[in-house]
Amino acid sequence: MRQERHTGKLGNRACDHGRLSFTDVRVPEENLLGKPGSGYEALTRVFTRERTFLAAVCTARAATMLDRATTYARGRAVLGRPLLQHQAIAFRLAELDAELALIEQYTDAVFQRLQEDAAALRQASIAKLRASRLERECADLLLQLHGGAGYLEGGPVERGYRDARAYALAGGADEALLHLIAGHPRTDV
């Protein structure tokens, strides 16, 4: 086994990433973690749980950024009045808040399915897709409201924006999730 060199990354810097390479490695039969040929099923269960967890993380991060955006819009005056009193901004915050409420409920329902040991690969993928997209939208709005100050390196707005991209890739990029969702059509229609 060999550890490859680490490289820096754009976001989520608190979590290190690396690569291990294995050459001429044999696993004795008594050390196998499952039956031969059952790896795909095991991996599917892991991905389902990972995507559900990531949906919850992205939803919580989106809620935090939405709260920060609302607080900032309430206190920052432009053209003689707070940003929150500008209809376009108030409506955008309301849209994101409504989307957040739906995604929170949906993600909770996916967690419930997992507790009942029900299959939830499609549902977990939907939750992760929508939650990570919402997180990116909230990060983008927060940055937009802060203007140039939000774009400065080292601040929480810039970090949230960078980290939102990392969470969008973890557990499967949007395109991979859409491919999976398309390949597992609804069965309750």
C-alpha cells in the first residue's frame, strides 16, 4: 500500500483528502467484509446513507447562510432603505426559505425510510441534489448581497461559497445524481 501525495483543494479544507494505491494486495477469505459479488449492494447502501447525511449537512449550511443573508439585508441600507425592503431581494429570500422548508421535510422523510430499513437510493439522491443546489444558491446570494466585501479571501462569506462547491461534488455531482434518478423512475405513480 502506498499513500500518494496530497494536493490542495478549493474548499472544505478542514477535511483532508488523499489517494491510496494498492499493489499485489490479497485479502484472506476470512477477512472479507461480505459475500463475493455483494459489493455493489453494500456500496449502494453506503451511498444512500452518505447522500442522506450530505443532504442534511447542505440543508443546515443553507439555513445558516439564509439566516446570515436575511440579517445582512435587514441591516444594510442601499438607496436610503434596507436591502430587505427591496422587493427583488425580499422575494428571493422568500423563495429560498420556501425551498429550504421543503428540502428539510423531504430529507427528514428519507431519514425515516432509512430507519425503517427501506430502499431509499433514489430518494437520497433527490435530497442530496436539491439540498446541495440550494446551498449553492444561498451561498451565491449571500456573496451577492455583501458585494466586494464578500468576495475578499479569508472571510466567512467567501469560505461558505467555496465549501458549497465541495459539498456539491461529495457523494456524487449533480449529473451523476440526475443519471441515477433518471434510471430509477418513480414506482408510486
